[in-house]
Amino acid sequence: MTIKMTDYKTLFGLFGKVALVTGGCRGIGAEIARGLASAGAAVMVTDVIEAEGHAVVEEIRGQGGSAQFTTQDVISEAQWESIIPATIDRFGGLDIVVNNAGVEKLSLIADMALVDLQRILDVNVSGVFLGCKHAVRAMRPGGSAGKGGSIINLSSIAGLAGIAALGAYSASKGAVRLLTKSVAVECAQLGMGIRCNSVHPGLIKTEMGDRFLQAFVDLKLAPSVEASEQAFLSTIPMGSWGTPQDIAAATVYLASDASRYVTGTEVMVDGGLFAK
């Protein structure tokens, strides 16, 4: 009996695929764009910050990858309606959409302004909803890309459990988690060939992560940044920060054919925090 060997190198690769990454100018988003390009995908990088977005694209091109930058406010449906076709026209298709763009503001619930809550929900929930909506329209049979694909939504461990001073952010990321599951089930049941999963970063070493620790000091929830950091690290079995590369690696897996039977799930990249 001859056993056919699977070519796993090809299975995990993204050669010939086209990706769109929102919020791709810095931190986790920029590393996701680099990771997808490194695995072989052509990448449309979008953000509201132009200079850094162009810099990420030039870095990808300098490494031999294919990428382009365009300005995008993810809560503008009109921009989604133009950027999806522009991506397909530029690269010849659309296989992967990573809804990464998001905002965060720490505040005690009694002190939080409604306008701040609304801003967080607009970007983190409405922006992801629009990304899913227009990705599905393009990827589904008969759509402008029409080959199916993978939608990956960035949630957070804060979307799985309550954290002091993160009420609005947790609400938004919890919404992303369940929106992801609904999109996954709908697309699967309708035979669209579209998968949808969420990634949940834990404590990740980025500028946003540093601001997160400082905010706990400013809100008098910790006496110092060092104490704030140690308090969070003490809850993580691996005892250390994660990196943007850890999140990018999970995203590359979910974008690849290696995860073809994975949909509607949350991938926690948290150093074992939720294993306890």
C-alpha cells in the first residue's frame, strides 16, 4: 500500500493568495502584513496613518514581497466599497481579509464618557462588521473574487473575560468573537467556501501594550508601571510577554489551507493564561 505524503510546506504557504490587512501600519497589524507577505501572499495594507503604512509596504517590497498601501477608515462603508475592488484589480483576487484595526481607551466604568464608548464600538465592532460583510460579498460564489477565502478578526483575551478599566474594550472584543462565529456558521451552511475565525492576543509587547500598563498607573489601579507589569505577568503561566510575531504566525496559519477545516473558533495567543 502506497501512502501519499502531504506537502505541508505548500499547505502552510500563501503563494498565489491575496490579502487585505486593516490597521496595518504599526504593531500587530504591521507584523501580520509582513507575515502574510513572507508566506507568499500579495498584501494590501490599509490604515489611517499614511507615512507608517507606506513604510511597511516599502519594507515588504524590500524583502521581495508584493504589497501596496491605501488609506482607509474602517467605519466608512463607502471606503470598503472602493478598497475591496481596488485590491482585486491590483492583485487579481482576494483570498484573505484580516480585520485588525482597533482602538482602546481605559476608563473606570463610572467615569467613561458615552462618546468614548461609541468610538470604540464604531471602530472595533462596526469596522469588523463592514470588513466581514464586504469580504463575504467579494469571496462568495459569483462575487468579484469568487473563490472563497479566510476572514480573520482580531479580538482579545479581553473579549473572553472581564478586566478592570476595559469595560468598553471588552464589550467590543466580545462582540467581535460572537460576530466571527455567526459569520462562520452562515458561510459554512450556505456553502460559500469562506472560513471566519478570531485571534485573541494576550499581553503583547507593543506601544499599545506599554500604554495599557501606564493607564493602570494613571487610574491608580497599580502603584507603578513595573508593578502593573508584574501583576499581569504573574497570571501568565509562561511568565512573559507575547510578541507581534506570535500573533502574525497564528494569522498565517488561519489564512493558509492548513486550517481548511477550522472555522468559527477563537485562537488564543496568551502564554497559557486561559489554560488555568
